[in-house]
Amino acid sequence: MLHEPPGRLLFKMALPTVITQLITIIYNTADTYFVAKINTEASAAVGVVFSLMALIQAVGFGVGMGCSSLVSRKLGAGRDKEAFLYASSAMLEGIVLGLSIMTLGLIFLRPFMQLLGASEQVLPYANEYASYILIGAPFMCMSFVLNNILKAEGQTLLSMVGMTVGGVLNLILDPLLIFSFGLGIRGAAIATMAGQIISMLILAGFFVFHKSIVIIHPRYFSRRISDYLLILRTGLPTILRQGLASLSTAILNNQAMLFGDSAVAAISIANKIYMLSRNTLIGIGQGFQPIAGYCYGAGIKSRVRKVFWNAAASGTVVVLIIAAFVFIFRSEIMMWFRNDPDVIRIGAECLLFYSISTTLLAYSTFVNQLYQCLGFAAGASFLASLRQGILYIPLAYMLPLWWGLTGIEMIQPAADILTFLISIPFQIRFFRKHLADETGR
């Protein structure tokens, strides 16, 4: 963490976390691909329930990232027992919050699906799919927390293994349960739930069999409510980012529903492709954050600056390659999911706008993550709220009024561009105030 060249260390740390993020996309994209073969309404249902999955991920990743930031800084400062306390307490917190989401979601399932944008035709599919996703919510939250603890101590390869096995299982079970056993959309949900449970068990096994530096044990559960609140406050930017993603997807579905189920299905599929770039950057950032937190805890500010610029440069190159591929093959990509002329046309237009704006994502993503991993929660929370909250929500109501369905397709790209511009002064100020060395540079 402290002596290996920043570029090489970032590559070693980020490669497994990028793969882990791509596995997360597999959970969603595999369901979208196979369910789209049923009918357009089922495909739209997966898009509606994606808002629910984003909410569960917001909680799991939020607790996990809050814990990860605290653990990496405590380990860097040589305060291992405090790291164990935050890790164990975060695990307990993730279980309790996951069970709460499951209980409330199942009680209010039908109105919740309607709120997220399910039409009467889509609602039966959405209810069936969401019920199994909710049952898996506690396991999903636990797996995200365990995954981030492993990353905080530099064990990114172990975290990758745990998530990869679950993703591969999901891919195998999807066609088997949907078509061979005739379970339809219910089979896709069961496959996703099974993958999450297996991932959680594998990740937990690394701690049980002492493959990790950090110890998770009930004796380290904190008895102070302030520790649990600190984990949530530190993870608040992630909770806001993911939670607002859930809200923005629900708003998008409701706006697209005015143009029919084909529009909802098309935009849902396009969003999954967009997440390829977004999650790849989050993966690089999850490799970057433990390094930055560890070095900041050790007082080596120049190394934090170097690893930030390495992450920003490498992330930009990666998303440029993805954006070029999506731009060239946007119609073929949509056709691969659903051979419906309306779905293909609307989705291809969406991907055109997305391929332009995603080239700016890397810089703004890592500015936000820099604030978060070093414990500057207020600035991180504001930056996290921009893309899919402060900017997104007004754009979601303004652009469709001006340009109709095309305006809906432009909402996320417009929010991404504005977020990039706002992030620039935040990065400059942060470097000058918090990462300047003894010479003031």
C-alpha cells in the first residue's frame, strides 16, 4: 500500500474489483436478456424492479463503503482493533437493514411496484419478480458488506472470487429455470437470489476460515449507537448515489410509461448497457479508495494525489473504448436483447446519447470517491447527489416537455455532463486544502 508504484498497485487492486462490478452487471443483464425472450411486458418488469435492486444495493454498498473507508484508514494508522469493531458492527447493521427492506417490501409489494412505474400489464410480472428479490435482500446486503471489508484490507482477489461464483451460477440457472423448468420470470428472480446467497456464503467463509486480516466476531459488535451512525454517515454518499439511482429509475420509468411499454423496455435495456461503463469505473474506484484511505491515514498525501490521477486517466481510457463500441454497434446490441422494432429504435437512440456522455464519467466519479474514502462526507454526499438527484430530477421533468421521448433519452447524459463541470472546482479546492504537501503544492 505504501511503497509499490501507484500505477502498478492500482492495477492489482482494481482488476479484481472491476471484475466484481462486471459480475454485478451480469446479475441484472442476464435476467434482462433471458426475460426479454418471454415478452416486452416481462422485459419492462425487470426494468421496474431494477429500482428496487438499486435500493437494496444502496443500503448494502452504503454500509459496506462506510465500513471500508473506516477500516482502511484504521489499518493504515495501525489501529487494528478499531478496524475489527467497525467491520463487525457493519455486518450486523447490514443484516438488520436488509431484513427491514425485505419485510416492508413484501408488505407493500403491489403499491411499491406501481410507484416504481409498473403499468397494469407489467404489474403481475413485476410483483412475481420483486418478491424473490426482496427475500434475497438480507443476503445481498451481507455480501456487499463482506465484499467491501475484503477490499479495504487489500484482499480484492478474494472479494472477486466470492462475487464471481454467484454471477456464474446466476448465468447457468437463468435459462434453466426460465425455459427448461417453465418458471418464466419467477425463474430469473430465483436464479438471482440463489447467486446472491452463494456469494454471501463464500465471502463469509473467508472470514470463518481466517483468510482475512480483519476479524468479524460478535465480541467486536459496538455497543455505541454513534459507531453505527458513523458507518452510515461515512457511507452516506454511496447510499445517496445508489438510492437516488433507484428514485431516478422510477421517475424515468414513469415518464417512459407515457410512451408505452416498448419505451420502458428499451430504456431499461439501454440503462443496463450504460451500467457497463458506470460499474467498470466504480470497480476501478473501489481499487483506488483503499489505497487512498490507507496512504492518507499514514500521512503520505503525495501518494494520494498520484493514485487519483492514475485512476482518472485509466478510467477515462476504459470508458472511451466501451463508448466507441456501444456507439458503433448500438442497434445490434438492442436487437440482441429484444427483436422488436420499437424497442430497437428507442434503445439505439438512448445508447447514442449515452456513448457521448460516458466519456466524462471517470473524473467526476473519482472526485466523489476521493471525498468519501478520506472521510469528507458532506462534500462527497453533495457530489453523489448531483448525477441522479439534484440535477437529474429537474431534468427528468423539463427535457420531456421540450423534446418528448428524445428528452427522456437525454436525461442521464445531460446530468453526467453537468456533474463533470461541477466536479472540477471541487477537485481543485480539495487538492489545495487537504492534499497539499509541506511546500503547499
